[in-house]
Amino acid sequence: MNKKTTIRKILKAVFHYTFLVTKKILLIIPDAFKALKLIFKGIYERFKRLLRFSITFKITFVYTFIFSLFLFLLSTAILFGFKFFLIEQARESIEKNNQIIMSNINDISIVPKQLINTTAEKEDIIISILDINKNIIYTTTDNKENIHDIYTLYGSNIIKGINNNEKLILNRSIDIDNETYYLQILKDLKKENDYFHILLSILAVLNIIIIIVTKVIGSSVSKKLLSPVDDMTETVKAINIQNLDTRLNVKGSHDELRDLAQTFNDMFDRLQDSYERQNQFVSDASHELRTPIAVIQGYANLLDRWGKNDREVLEESIEAIKGESQNMKDLVEKLLFLARADKKTQKVEMTEFYLDELVDEVVKETKLIDINHEIINKTNEKILIFADRKLLKQTLRIFIDNSIKFTPENGRITVSSYCKKNKAVLMIEDTGVGIPKEDIPYVFNRFYCSDKSRSKDKGGTGLGLSIAKWIIAQHKGSIEVKSAVDIGTKISIILPKSFK
């Protein structure tokens, strides 16, 4: 009983440890696969890097391959042309010998052995004469098997491989003493084949030498031609925020690489300009926000110290905080509008509407808000236009608000709309302080104010005109500004009636 219990315990322990080991193995397998995946991925990346050939190598390889192919075709043409020439020479030779022998045989009634032997020895050919039953009458060779192989071939001169050698064979029928015989002339083409193989060896060696020289010179020339790319790469790697004014060298070259470098330089100019404008924008926005924040903070401190029990201070502080909060809200809304415009996410919803109705609406609202100026709607023709009504109203508001800010009390602001050469024209004219001539080109720049102190006094941020310009640009329109100091300003907005 104890023995059985012991065996059971041993088996139980074995199964238990087997289960634990199996469990651990199963837990390790995913990690092992991950490790193998990383290893194979590393090997694959290394293999890809090894196969990542440079442009110099690719150019050299392609041109060497093309040149090698050209050499191969040229060498093949030379070899086969040379062999054709040798064979034709051999054909002409045995044809000439055939004519000589046949002309001599026709004049006599016996086989001219002496002539045949002399001709065969001199021309290095084998001459055989056979009867009509193809029995050998006379031959200049002792190789009977060779003759047997030869005389089974009748017809024109042909080339046949015999005993691993090419031989040129010519067969003709002749009459000797009124009986028909066969004349066979055989020329071994071993010499011609030797010439062919010698030329083949010479061309092969020359081709290999030329290919190696082409590869070496081509690689050197390619590196030299592409050296500007390396310079460009190093220069581009060195460019960062601290040295955005660095540019690629475009001197001394007049090719596609110069065009590429110039394109990069133009791109860097745009990036630098964009970066500087972005920095200026952030700086100006921070400056504009700093003022209302400082005012709010100042009035909050004033309230904390004395305003709790002083009603006059309390009311003054509340009004100031409300006013500055509104200014901050307006500024943030304008900044968000311009940010959406820069990212091209600002929606422009085009619809058809009558421009004169929009002008009437804006003029009426302005008269209700402002009672210190004379608002006149001088000309208002009925014009159907395809545009974003909301954005166009915002543009009108911006220009009219500007006129109100910079026109003294009891001054006149005239709003007109009319057609001119199939274009819709909106005109806002005031009798305000005007804009200096040198400032007119910059009035649409963000945060630009021709008179800083006066702008701050009026609560301007210098963003409204930038927004108006963007809106008109989205409508494929244009803005003309005419102004004179202490006389007034005239803004003309020219819009296409539709640009679907």
C-alpha cells in the first residue's frame, strides 16, 4: 500500500512539474516569437541597407551596362562578319580550284593525278574523284572513312561538321571519256576557325578591359558630377531654427542641380518668411493680450485693496474689466479667425443674394449704433451676387467701424454699391484723419497701425483689415485704398458677380 502511494505521489509530482514547465514554455513562446521577429527585422533592415545603392553606383551601373551591351553587340557583329568573310574566301578558293581541275579534265581522257596532287597540296584541300557507283577512282587522302562520309553529300558547296571539325565540301559531276564521274573538293576550316577564336579572345579581353576602365572612370566622373548633392545634403542637415538664413550654394553650375538648389533656396526663403511672420504674429498677439490682462489685473488688485467698500471704485473697476474683457474676446476671435484662415479650415459658404439689401441692412444697423456721424447710403444699385453673405457683411462692418473710429464727430461716412464693367463695387468713403501715403501699402498687415497711440485710444488691434483682405481674396476680389491726411479715406472693394 505504501509502495502504491509513493508511486502515486511520484506520478503526481511528475505531472505537476510537467504542467508547470509546459505552462512556462507556453508563456515564453510569444516572447520568443517577438524576439525572433525583432532579430529577423534587424537582419531585413541590414539587408535593405546593404542593397541601398547610391545614385553614383546606379548611374555608373546603368551606363556601364548600356556600354557593355553595345560592345557585346558590336563584337558579335565583328566576329560573325569576320567568320562570314573567311567562309566566303574559302568558298571562292575551292570554287576556283574546281574550275581549274574541271577545265583540265575536260581536255583529256584520263584523271590528271599530278595536277590534282599539286593543287591539293598547294591549297591545303582534299580532292577525290568517284565513279557513278560512288567508288573511289582517285583521292589525295588516305582516310577512307573520311572520304566515305564526304561522298554521301552531293549538291552545292556546303559546310558540315566531320570528326568535330567543320569542313567545306563542293561536289560536281564531270565527264571523262564519255563517262560520268564525281569531283569532290573538301577544305578543312580549322585554320579559319582558329582565326575566329583568336579574334574572339582578343575582343573578349579588350571588352573586359574597356568595361573595367569605363566603370572606374564612370564612377569617378559620377562622383564628381554629383558632389554638389553631397554639399547640398550637408548644408540642409546643418539648417535649423538658429540659422534659417543659410542657403545652398548655386554658383558655378548651370544644370538641373542648380535649379534644384535654387528651388530649395526659394523654399527656405518661404519657410524663413513664414517663421518670422509667425514669430512676429505671436509676439504681437502676446503684446496685445498683455495690455488688457494687465488692466484687468490692476483693477482686480484695486478692488481687492479699496474697492470692496468704495462704490465708485467698484463701478469703475467693473466697467474697466468688462471693457477689457470684451477687447480680449474680440482679439481672441480675430486671432482664431486668422488661424483658421491660415490652416484653410475657415468655411466660406457661397449663396446668391442681392448686394443692395446687404448694404441697406449694414447702413441701418450702423445708424442705430452710431449717432455721432452722418452715415449716407449714396448709391445702391440692385446687384445679384454669388458670395458668402455673412463674411461680406463682416468685411463691410470692419471698414465702416474703421471709418467711425478715425472720423471726428459729425463727420460723414458714405457707403455705395454699383456695377462697373460686370463687377460689383462696394465703396466706403469717410472724412476722417486719413492715412499717410507711406503707410497705405502696409495697412492690411496684421497688427499694423499707422498711428499707434491713436489706435490704442480707439481700441484697435490691427487685425480687422487683415481679416477683410482675406475675405475679399476668397471671393476673387480686390481692394483699392485712396487716402489723404486730414481729408479722408476711400476704400473700393471690387467683386465678381459670380465665380462658381
